[in-house]
Amino acid sequence: MRLVQGSRCNKDIDCHHDCKCNDIDCKCISKENDQKVCECKKGTSGAFCKDVEECVADPFMCGNGTDVRCVFDVVREEAMCKCDNSSKSFDANAEMCRSS
């Protein structure tokens, strides 16, 4: 995990993708400021760890359908394609959502 500057937070909930809000290393900012930043998991970055790096690097990783999104799986800590309709699953070969 890495601390992201510019992602000041107060609580863990301020950070996306189950990332944590941690005290900045005292080497970066003096303790008097008592500031915290989001600590991003591997595969996430940006302000508040909102960006999923694999999704940003390949915007068409999940095809170009309107019913699928590239999201971050917090358990496996990787990008995955998720269908908006929960009764469908993503077919990686066809790059589209299909009925389960």
C-alpha cells in the first residue's frame, strides 16, 4: 500500500475500495498538522484511491457495452468486469453480459 498525497481524509470511509485513512509519515508532514491521507491498495490510485489502475489503463477491458462496469474487487485486489444487472454474468470472451 502507498500513501497518496492530496487525498486528505478523516475516516476510512472517505477512501474508496476499502482503503484506509492513515496518519502521514512524520517525515512528510510534521505531527503538528495532524493530517491523514488515504493509503491505497495495490491496483488503486488517485485522489481517495478512487481510480482502478487496470480500468484506467484499458478503458475497454470490459468491452464497450453500456451494461457493464470495470470495478475493483476488494477481496482479490484486482480489477473485474461487473454487469449492472445482477442476474447476468460477464462473458470475458465475448466481452459482454449474458444471462446466467
